[in-house]
Amino acid sequence: MESCFNRQRISVKCKKLYSLNLFCIALVSLSLCQNPFSITTYSNGTYSLYVNGKEWLKSAPTFFRDSGKLFTAEDGSLKLFYTVHEVGVDKLGNFTTSDYLYWAGKKEMFVSIRQYDHDPNLVVFIQNYTDGASGAKADSFDKIISGFPGFQVQDGPVNRGYLSFGGYMLGDTHKSIGKWGDQTKDIRDGLTGGPLVIFDEEGNTLIISPLSEFMVASNWQDREVGGNIYWGLMGGIDEVPYHYTYMTIVCYAKGINKAFEKWGTALRKLYGSKENSLAQDLTLHRAGYWTDNGAYYYYKTEPQKNYEQTMLDLLNKTVFTFNYFQFDSWWYYKGLAGGVKLWEPRTDVFPHGLGYIYNKTFSLLALHNRYWSADTQYAKQNGGAYNFIVEDTGALPVDQKFWNDLLNKTLTWGLVMYEQDWLNVQFDKIKALKTNLTLGEMWLTQMNEAAKTNDVFIQYCMANPRHALQSLTLSQVTQARVSDDYSPGGEQWRIGVSSMFAYALGLAPSKDTFWTTDVQPGNRYKKSEPYTELNALVATLSTGPYGPSDMAGHIDYRLINKTCIYFGQLMHPSKPATAMDIQIIKQAFESLKMEIWSTYSMNMFKNTSLNWGTILAVETSGNVTLKYKDMDFLTPGVSYLVYDYKDVSSFREFKTSDNLVLPNNCTKSEFCLFHFVPKLEYGNNEIYMLGDVSKWIPASSTRIRSIVYQEADLLINLWGGANEEITIHYVLNGKLKSSTCPIKTTGWNCISMLTGKCVY
């Protein structure tokens, strides 16, 4: 009866809207012809994506699994029996849709393609299990049980490259960049796969990813080389209820970074913004001290001292610099396979408990957690009080009260950030997470709700892309690790690409901890850190946690002060530094690997937002030329100057016709850092406010609180610590000047850009 009703409803709607649909289709076709991106759909269920009039992606045959069988349009076993065009509206706006109704045996499967009137650069593909499915699972968790959309991986009229996220740390660990075509074989797919980015040498870019059901959605390349790439439900799902719906989004923009921003804007529009949460998360705005892998005190204490004594000594010595302390996996009880048995402080580690530490120092905490062990004492199966799924390889809480109680007790510990680590391992260990449609979402949602109730924020660590995408729905998840664990002298500072993914989702990227001095006597790794400045700079540019982890007595406060002001307040840019398009394009098409990132600090001037830009270059190959158009952080229509951070007097005007040539000697120890400064016009005066050049980010809004245009003056409002003296550099009518002003007890002072005098 359900199937008959659906067919009747669609048929009636088709008759009512037939003439209107013809008008709408003609209207959409006209708008798409004027747009660089377009999609053509056909009555036989096929479709193609075009960029600048050239076919970039041709559809692959749609398929569904049901009753232990594969039904595919390729061999006709998936039978198309109805096509209709309709109009509608959702949270993304008004749309025109091409709908296709299929028979998979005796089950109806409905798919749809939505094109948006207000933004033809967005397309949404929808799967709807009209009659549900049973016996749908594939022979591998990494395959999928449904395939729509699907595209052929093949050569075409335009040379294209791709970026594919995969693995953990937001898909950073196994990401791949290369050429797109018949020989493409490194698309990351399955349970650890993530968004796929396809681009040409001019920066025209498509991003394809799940738009819903993130914890059960996967992509799958059906051959090792070339073949087809599909999006659908992961291969372990066997039962699908009536009318279950899954959506995939395709987003186009000119520019890889622009595409990520546009894609992220659409996702956040659908699920909500996290700006308030990020603003409230103390660990994103104040320096902290970290003890995780790579840290000096990771599973190591001072001689003849336990952790409690070691941490108390450290807290007392660094209280004016670090606002919180991160305690890693060394503090709680572990059980089978190294999982968490009891998330309580071990008596040999903190004999007096974590509440004692808080009461004695008032220091706030960020606490690590990992996957749950099969013998966890919280599970009813092991004599505990809470509902868990317990399998041979691990356990998973399925009880909101468990999460509420777990985080509620931390109120007396001073917890401000809960770090959920080993997300990929938790997902891999529990079979139920790979076979149940709702369990993954429930697990993360319950965690989030408890954090919200207890005013705690969450960092994701070792997250697969699916966890990261799910965080769109979770208000307390504000940050995520985007590279592997820190290792002195290692390469995990390379976060420019994965930071694009995090930023698009509204997450602050975390590079992990680092050392501020090169030699740490007696460290457990038997290593040194030759790139202390680079690591400190990257932590600053990330906008994520800034967490040194040196041995007591070996902290370089000079280096820390290039990022921090009053009581560890961080001078971040306004957005995370991300890999510039040229970096990704050159790696894809020329196999050149280098790091070229950009970011900006935004300040207001005369009711207009202006960007102070920053470019970091490391391990450049040859002389790389950046054109004005490559720098999308520059405010359009505004004149700029540029200078090398090592020499403020090196400033020069930077016009729209100018280039910035990066030398080939930008290294990890001698990196290249350039700042771009917009012109502020006041009467006949041309002013460039460089800012506090003693900091990595001179014009950070943490220091530069406002630029005040008055009838008789142009003032810079400054923020800092009481009695701190701040020197601001600026260029007035072509001459470099500087002025120094003391910060009053209120935390403020102002400098005149015309006279150089302090207002207070």
C-alpha cells in the first residue's frame, strides 16, 4: 500500500506541476549557462557535471543492495520506472529537483538531484529508501550498500588534480594529492575516507562529501585504479528502515580555499554555527601546558617524585603563563587492550585526587580520555551501573546518564576541556558502530549533551573524517587535532591542508604540543628539537590550543611571548592559516612538495572590515611567484604594503600588478614570513598600521582592539597587561615610525597615528 500511495502521489504532483516544471527547468538551464558550474540531468537517470562548459564528471550507474543482491542500473536489475521534475525549499534555499524512482526487486528506491535557485554552485544528491531494505550489507565494511551519486574516474578534456582526505586526525594521516584520471588509485575511501576535492590548474574546484548521516556515510572506489567513485551507506549496514534518507553535497568555487569556505558555509547553514562556542572555549584563547605524547612529562615525572608532586611544582612555577594544564592518559586506570577501565585518578599518580590539585592551585584542566575497555567497571556487564555495549574487543556507553555523571564529577576538578582521543580505534573496535544506523551518532551526541550540561568543551583527537563531519551537529566540539602526535624534530607541524577541512567545519585545528627549547635533559625520546620557532609559530597560526611541554626550568618565555600577552592571552590571527591554492596545485600537477600558507587578522576601519595578511613559506622549491590574485586574503580595492617579519624596514608598496617572489631558501629553521598591511587614509595622510611587530601576528585583534577615526585624529586602541609597555610600528606618509605606550591598570591605552602620542 505504501508503494502504491507513493506512486499515486508523485503521478498527481507531476500532472499538477507539469507546465510549471517546464518553465522552472528552462529558467534553471538559462542561469546555469551563465554560471561556470552546471549539471545536466537526463531522463534515463544519468547526469554530468560541467565546469566552464566542459564535462568534468560523468555519472556512474546507480546501485542499491537488498535481499542479499546487488541491483544496478548498469545491467538493468535496478529498473527506472518514473522521472519527474519538481520545486521545493529546504534550509539551503529554494530548489528545482530531478527525481528518479527505481525498482530494486520488489522495493522502491527514490533518488533526487537538487539544484538551488539562489546558488547554482551547490547541488545535493539524495537517496531515499522508500520501502526500506533488508539483507543489504556488502561483503566488506569498507564498501557501501548504495551508490548515488557516482562518478567515473577518468581522463577528460581538462587536466584535473585531486585531494582526498583519509585516515585519522581529520583525514590528515593518509590524505593523498595527485592527478585525476584513468590511473587514479589513491582516493581514500571506506570507513576512513573523507571529502574528495577535484580541481584544475586554474583553481576551479569541486568538493564532494556527505551532507547527512555522517557516521554511516562512506565513499567507495570500485576498482583499485580508475573505475567509479560512489557515495552511500557503509557496507556493514544490513537493515534500513522505510524512508531512510541520506544526502551528498557537491560544491563549486573558483579557488580551492574558496571552495572549502563555501562548502563549510553551506554545512554550517544547515547545522548551525559554533562561533559562540569557540569564543567561550578558554583553551583556544589562553596558553596551556601539555603532557601528551612528545611532552617531557609524558609518562615521566621528576626523580623521586610522583605525578602529583611534579605537576604541583610545575603549576606553581608557571601560573602566570599557563591558564590550564592538560593531563594525558597517564592519570587514569586502564584495562584490557589498554582501554579505559576507570576514568578516575590513579592513587599512585594523584594520591589526593584531582580536586586537591584544583583547590590548591585553582588551575584549570584539560583531561584526556581514550577508548573503553571490555572490562570497564562502568558497564552493567562488569558489575557497573550503566548501559554499555560490550564486545570482545572493547565497550561503548549507550547511556546518557553515564556521560552526565562522568563529566559532572569533574566540576570539582576544574575541567574546562575534555579530550576524546582514539576516536578511530573506538570506532574500529566496536562492530556495532559499523552495523547500526544510529549508534555512532548517539554515542557522540550523548557525549556532547553531557559536556553542554557541565559547561565543558571537547577536543576530538584521532578522528576519522566521519567524526569530524558529525561534529557539525555538536555544539561543544570546538577543536580537533589535524596531524599526528608531536615528536621532537618531526614533521607533524605540516597542518596547512587539514586545517582547511577543520576551518570549514567550524573547528579550531590543533597541531599538538611542542618544545620551546631544543634540548630537554633526560627526555624519554632521546631527541632534540631544532625547529622550536617553527613549531611555536605554527601553533599560533593554527588558532587552536597553544600548549608547550618543556621540562621545568627549560621553558623559553621569550619565544612564548611572541604569541602571548597578559596572563597567557593568545595573539592569534582571525582564521587558521591554511595551505594556499598554489601549494596544492603544484603538488598535484608538478609533484612539488612545499608549505605555503596564508591567514589574516581582521580589524574594522570606518565601518569596513580590513584584513592584515600573513604568508608563511617553508621548504620552497625554486623561486615561487605569488601573484596578487593568489592572495585571496587581501581586502579588494584596498592598497597594501608588504614586509619581511625579520626586517620591518623592508616594507614596500604592494599593488595589484605586483608579485611576491618566495626565495628557495625558506627552510624549517629559516622560514619565510611576510605581513601585508592595508592603507588607512586620513585626510591627505596615508597610514599603514603595522602593529606590535614583536609578535608573530602584529595586528591580531587581541592586541589591536579598534581603529578609531575621529575628526581630529586617528587612534589605535590597545589591549594588554597593566604597566606593560607596547610599541606600535606604523608608516606615515612613506616614513617608518614607532610609538611606545604603557598600558594602564584598566588594560587599555590609545596611540595617535598622526602625532605618535599616547592618549592616556
